[in-house]
Amino acid sequence: MSKNKKTILLGLVALIFLLVIGQVLGMNQKVFNILKPGNKTQESASKPNITKTETMINASPTELKYQKTVKRSGKRFDVYSDVKGNSYTFTSDKVTGFLRNRKIEGPVDKNNKITDKKIIDMTKELGLKILSQFGRNLDDYRVDKVRYTESYGEYGVTFTKYIGNYMSNDSFSASFNNNGELESFSARDIGLYDKVYAGKIDIAEVNKYVKQEISKKYPNAKIEIDSQYLNYIDGKIYMQSNVGIDDDGINKSEQILYLVP
């Protein structure tokens, strides 16, 4: 082989080698960009651990490890955990959920209504202590229900914001064990209606719309509106009606959304 041909061949080999190296380096750079600390994209395989002092949960700083990002009702939430396996849900940099790691033995019982007034008052008081840390009180929220779940040995309370005479999907719930220790709470939708205005609601118009919508699908069915509440979805307020349907002896249910003007 001539000297010129050898030179050309070596040049081609070197060029191919550089192209391959360039592709590998490019791929590694993409991986580095995804994994580097502080990256907030959904594709992140990891997020930096954080140390938080949450007075409603822990009295001292607790290191939390990022686990995953979840999406519910159009919103993203970051889930962290501590060394005990307890889970913390964050909206931006604010904790809006907590679930203590626990082992439940046996079947989970349905929630039982509490009738003992002392226990009801105690559960409400414990819930209000947590609610107050979000700057809320009973002027903003009503006690919707108090319950007891025997399998968990757990007392729970739910507070719901009412707009006019109608309950909304802005609610807060918390549960406690027999020692009064916090087991869980959820405040993902708290303050949902702080900056929005629900216009005048004509319930007769709402019910008329519900019947019209149901009749399109079930023209001969008997219907009963079981419950109604305000639902804030994608920047708009709806009256959601949960409807029971008797379609020639077959029981069904539907949810109808009415846009509040």
C-alpha cells in the first residue's frame, strides 16, 4: 500500500474515532444534565435531599430523601421520605401531606361514626392544631365528619370549606392514634378558593341542566341527585352533581359538571 493511501486510511479511521467519541460524550452530557442536583424537571431520576423542621410533625430537623413526583388533578407533588419510612408530600417547598409508616394487621374496617362527645371534641381539637399551622380556623372551614377506623386504631377528622351553602373540594383531613399522635394529614387543596370568586349559583338551573344531560344518555331513567359540591378544575369553578340512576331496574351513577358563571 502506498504512503498516500496509508495516510488517507489513517485519517478516515481517526475521523470515525472522533465522531464516535463525540457521540458518547454528548450522551454522557445529556445524562449529566438530567441527574445533576437541583434539576426540577419531571424526568429527573433524583432530586437533592432536603432538611426540614416541620413543627406539625417533628420537633427537630429531619433529613428527607426524594422518592418521586406524582400528578393529581393537574398538579404536581414531590414525595419525600425519612429514615423511618414516613412519607411527606410537598407542593413547591411547603409540606401538604404526611403519612406515618405503619403496619396494619388484619382487614381494614370501614370508618365508624364516633358518638362519644369527648372523643369527638378531642379529635376536632387535635385537627384544629394542625389546621391552624396553615393559617386556617373554623371561620374558614366546617367540621365535615369525625370517624374512627378500628383496624388502624385511628381517629380522623375532615374540615371542608363552604362557599355560600355549598361545600367545595377545598378540604383538610387529619388522623391520630390512641395516644393523640399525628398519623396522617392531607392539605393538598387547602386555600384553593382564596383567589377565585364563585359567581351566583342558581341551583334550579343546575338541577335542570343535570336532568337534561342525564336524559340524553338515559331518556327513560329515574334519577336522584345524591350530592353536590363546588369543584375547582383547571382555573374554572363547577358545581359537581353526583347522580343516582335507575335505568329500567339497573342502578348506575354519573357525575355531571355545571360551569358556574
